[in-house]
Amino acid sequence: MKSFSFALLVLLASTIGIGAQGGRGFGGPPANPVGKWTGTWSAFNPAEAATPPKEQCKSLNAEITKEGEVWKAVFEGDCGRPYKYNITMEGRAVGPVVMFKGTVDLGAKDGGVFDWVGRANDKQFIGFYTSAFATGTFSLTRVP
């Protein structure tokens, strides 16, 4: 009897989990992150998680386009000097968001190779980045 109850509990839990993941149960139209975004980015040290991130170069603007199945973004701002990066992103729709990931080499003077992950809905584009020298987050909102 105990094994039957346990099996029933596992089946119920897995059914609930399936309904909440994999793009199911979200409802609504998929996100469309194409357009202009603005926000900030900051760096932090994961080994000092209790220490608030230090703001670096507060300004970050982005314009996202989609060409076929490829997402492209132009990130620009000023961090002691103007910067502009053209990034190709992998993205996939998951319910009401598009989840992105990418790897880019920004060159030696801008920190080298970065990996990052992010997600965008119709109002917010957020993410996490890491490189050999830095880790941090970015948070953008859609430009009206």
C-alpha cells in the first residue's frame, strides 16, 4: 500500500511539473523581443554574493532584430569610452518568453570571450554574463 501511495504521489507531482514547464500552461502569445531596449549592466563577484553589485557603466542600449531563425543584437553605451557590439544570439520561444544564449569575443581591450544567458518577454530583457575576468548581470526594458 505504501509503494502504491508513493507511486501515485510521484505520478501526481510529475503531472503538475509537466503542466508548469516545457512551454505548457503559460497561455498567451509568444514574446516578440524585436525592437529597442534600454537599461543597465553591472558586475559582481559570485564569491561575495552578499556584497551588492558595483555599478559599472550604467548606460546600456540594445536593438534586437530577427533574420530567419537568427537573432541579432547591437549593444551600445559608454564605459569611459563609447562601445558598440554586434552580437548573434541563439534564441528559442518558451511560453511567453524568448530564452537567449551566446558566446562572443569582444577583443582583448574589452575583456575577451564572454558567455551569457538571458530571457526576454515583451517588457523586459534580463541576463547573466561571465568571462575569464568578469561576471555580472544586465537588465533592459523596452523603449516605448
